[in-house]
Amino acid sequence: MELLKMENISKSFSGVEVLHNVSLHIETGEVHALLGENGAGKSTLMNILAGIYTKDGGTIWFNGKEMDHSTIKEIENTGISFVHQELNIFNDLQVYENLFLGKEIKNKFGKLNKKQMIKETRDLMQSLGVDIDPTELAGNLNTSKKQLLEIAKTIYADAKLFIMDEPTTALNNEEIDRLFGIIRKLKTERKTFIFISHKMPEIFEIADTYTVLRNGEFISSGFIQDVTPEEVTKYMVGENYSSSGIYEERKLGETVLEVKDYCGKGFQNVNFKIREGEIIGLTGLQGAGTSELMQTIFGALKAESGQLFVHGREMTGNSIRKAMKNGIAMVAANRKENSILPDMTILENMYVSENVIHNKRQHISRKEEVKKYDKLKGMLNIKANSCDDNITNLSGGNQQKIILARWMNTKADIILFDNPTQGIDVGAKSEIYKLIMKLSKEGKTIFVNTLEIPEIQKIADRCIVFYHGNVQAELEHEKINEETVMLYATNAVYSKERQV
Ligand SMILES: Nc1ncnc2c1ncn2[C@@H]1O[C@H](COP(=O)(O)OP(=O)(O)OP(=O)(O)O)[C@@H](O)[C@H]1O
Ligand SMILES: [Mg+2]
């Protein structure tokens, strides 16, 4: 039975058409992957379905009825529940208050029934296998817990159709497995899902059917079992996609960064030397300490003991300002919480870091900044109308590209990338790897922290594998492969190759 039929949907923002006659058909009980490059129109189409944006043209049938000019609330009531790409958690409210916002349980005197709401929250979290205290202030949760709360909120709504727009970006593999378990269970109850993700393995694991959009147009639709990841990628990016090798061997320079017995929150006794122009992959299971190590090198977290040398000079009393002055830049994970300045324009978001480093407070040459922006826009294939638009008008992946541009725009010679391709489509991922390779050829030293080992395999000269805050192995480029890395990351073997 057809649950949802969207026909010939069109939408423009300030005269620019971002959806053109797009159709989407969904059967009851299926997991339907909605695929496309950054800016293809996926979130916009879903925002139209949820009543957040009004469509300019086309029709929508849901559960046999035409939906026209319905409000967000009316649409929710017909049984559509939405996990948004960007988190919508109120940090000042407790977990259970977030869950029951607008649907509070009241007793017969109209008073809030706090006890009941806390109990139901606890039961829900338990059934989802999520360790979150209902009375915790949401602001105290880390990003992955916030994402889980967002998912819990959606699932709590007793809906027919669940829209999940990149629900797994902050989750670790175990949490993703658990989410997939829940989706499979709900499927047996004839619940239907629209699932958006840029991670191909996820799509091929969980989806039954797919629709691909490109540049706001419908491209193709069908059963997942009838296509390969390569074919789907071709649909997404057009014919000009090539997955050719990116890694090139280069001559490396002198040591530019060294840590000796470095200890901090989440990692201990780390020792390594990195050479000019080198690309280092950092990996481990979620929570292995690699992200904390990067944040400490960047001065966002305090080092506890040990030493950090940059160009042979010890950097004491670490702070972000000091790191930046020493030519260290960092693209932080979880852009919405850590990187985006939501009230500022695209251009301002790009030049803000460069400005801090060079102390150019009094005078910013707009002409110069626009020139640099145009160059980076071309290099990173950023899809944006005007650089004076608010950054939040961009699609999620294009916001991420602006954050990459922010740091490429500084003259930093050591760049720390924490999960840089979060929410980035497959085509643009290759562009970013190529760019990283190019930067390294220009002599920049680069760290990439990621859980995606194929990313490391494509670009890194060396891979440092962590387990519980300790360096478990250092693998040279030709030894980097998924199986070897996982052996060390899970502590299945203790490395003999470890260099201390
Ligand atoms: N509120 C808005 N105002 C102006 N333009 C917008 C707005 N929302 C989206 N757009 C534009 O519409 C296009 C489609 O964006 P959308 O967010 O739907 O992409 P997406 O497919 O979800 O991409 P991603 O994978 O990066 O999240 C983009 O070019 C984006 O800049
Ligand atoms: Mg999107």
C-alpha cells in the first residue's frame, strides 16, 4: 500500500529554484533512502513534507488523503515524525522536559505530572538501550547523547512515517547498530521510514528502496538490492565521478610537531613526531581519546603532563590562542555545536579565524575576503547563492565546507581535522581528500581524526591507532587496512610495531 506520494514538488528560495518537479513514492513498511549530494534538496523536500516550508507547486498524498496547506501540528497529528538534520534540543531544559515539550502529561487538575513524565522517559530510554538520566539538564549531554535524545523524541511520537535526516552523524557504531535494531523492530509493526545519510554502508544495510535527487531534480528510484554503491554514487554525482587513487608518495620535511609523554583528559603517555608535509590518520573506537588529543594540542582542553613541541620549541600553558599563533588550526567535530556562528553570514563565518590569528581587527578588506571566498568556493564546490546570506541558509554539508574553508583560509601550517567529512557527500569527500593531499604537498602538516578507516587509507602516510587513550599501533601507509586497524583498535592484538 502506498503511504506517501509526493508529485511534482517545486520550491524556490529568493528566486532560486532548489526543487524542480520532484516526486517521491513510499510504500508502507519500507525503509526508503533519500540520497543526493550536498545541496541536492533532500532536507528541503522533507521540510515541505513536514509543513516547515510551503511548496510552490505539486501535490502530496499521505495515507490516502491529500495534504494541502497543513500546519506543522496538523501534519504531526496525521502521523509524521521528524528527526532533523540539525539538533533541536533545548539545553536549559531537562531531558524529560525536552521529550514532552508541547505534549506535557497533566493530572486531572491540570497540573504537570512530573513523576509520570520522568517515569515514561526512563522507560523509553531503557527500551532504546540508551543510558540517559531523565532529569539531567540536556545541555550537559554530549553530542551523541543529544542525537539519541532527538531520535527518542521522534520515536516516542506514535507515528506512521518517521523521517530521519542524517540521524547517525554523531553516533558510534554500537549506537548505530542499536538504532538499526529499533528501526527493524518498528518495521515489523508496519512503520515506515525515510532515511537520509551520506554513509553508503548504512544505506545498504538498512534501506529497502531508494530515491536519488541531483540538483533539485528527481534522478532515479528503485530497490536497493538491484543496485551497487558505485551505481548509486553515479546517479548522485553524474558521470564525472571518479574514485581514482588519491594517495601520492611525497618527500617529507623536518619534524614540525612532537609530543613527549603527553597526558590529558582521555589519553596517556602519548609519544610521536610528525614531519612537515605529513598526513597522519588518527583512529580508534569512539571514546579512544583521539578527539581529546586533538583538542588538547589545539588548546581547547588542558594538557595534564608531558610536553608539546612545535618547530622544536616547547609550547607551555596551552590555549587556543597560543596554538593559533603557533600556526595550528583545527576543524572541530560537530559543526553546529562547535563551529557555526549562526547569526553571521557565510563570508563572516569564513574569515573569522584568520582574523583572530592576524589580529586584523580594525580593517577587513571585503574585496580581499570575497576574492579568497570565491577561490575556496570553487575548490570545495560550495553550493551557495550569495556570500552575504546567513550561513544557516546553506545545506548541512555546505555549512561543513564553509568551516573547512575557514581554516584553509588561515596561514596555519598544522591543520587538525576532527571528523572533517561529517555530512559530506561522496563526491565532495574525494574533493576534500584531494585538497588535503594538495595542502600536504604545499608543506602543511595534517592530522585527520576519523572512525572511517577507508578515509585514512586513501590519504594518510601513517595511521596512529588508539585504544583506551593509549597509542596501540603506528602503521605505515602500505600497512593501513580496515582489518589491521580494527585488530589494534579493539585491542585484539598488542602491537610489536609500536614505536615509543
Ligand atoms: N532557508 C533557506 N534559504 C535559502 N536557501 C535555502 C534554504 N534552505 C535550503 N536552501 C538551499 O536549498 C538547496 C538545497 O538544500 P538542502 O538543505 O535541501 O540540501 P540537502 O540535500 O539536504 O544537502 P545536505 O546533504 O548538505 O544536507 C541548497 O542550495 C540550499 O542552499
Ligand atoms: Mg540536508
